[in-house]
Amino acid sequence: AECIYTLGRAYEMIPDITAALEQYDVCVTSDPVYYQAYYRIGILKKQEGFYEDAASAFQKYHSYRKEAENMYLLGECYLSMDDKDRAISLFQEILSRFPESPQAEEILNKQEQVW
């Protein structure tokens, strides 16, 4: 899975997003716990405006690793999908669990827009 993931990263750098996503899909199909590929899928899908697909990938990543950055990106997807309640819940969790993170600072900076 690591070789496939690395190939996906190389395609991202070209950039050939379609090929990168294909490699990441192969990666998680061959090794469903290779969580880094879910994160990259989420990033690329979010950039392309496919927020539901991005949220799904970020959720899978989140099931393996609870990190402020991933949680923040998932919350942004929820906002883009007009699911404000889920976004706020995640943002509050970030503020509680990762108060010193850059994501917590970003949440506090745009708190009035979200809440």
C-alpha cells in the first residue's frame, strides 16, 4: 500500500488529480487501514468541491486518527454541505481537545460567522 500511496502523491505533484485519486482508491482497497490515503482523498475531493466525498474520506481518517487538522477540514466540509450543527460540534471538540492548535485559533477567528 505504501508504494501505491507514494505513486498517488507523485501524481498530485504533477498535478494529475484523477490519477492521484485512482491510486489512493487502490491503496485503501488493498489496505483499508492505510489511513493516510483517506486524508489525501479528502483533501483532493474538497479542493474539487465534492464535499460529501471529502467528508466521507475525512470521517474514515478520523476513525483511525483524531487530529485537529483533519477534524477542522471535516467541519469545513459540513459547513459547505449546510450541516452547521455537525460542524459546530466538531469545532467545539477541537477547542476542547486541541486548544493550542492552529485550527483552534482559526475557529476562534471565525466563530461569529459559524455560530
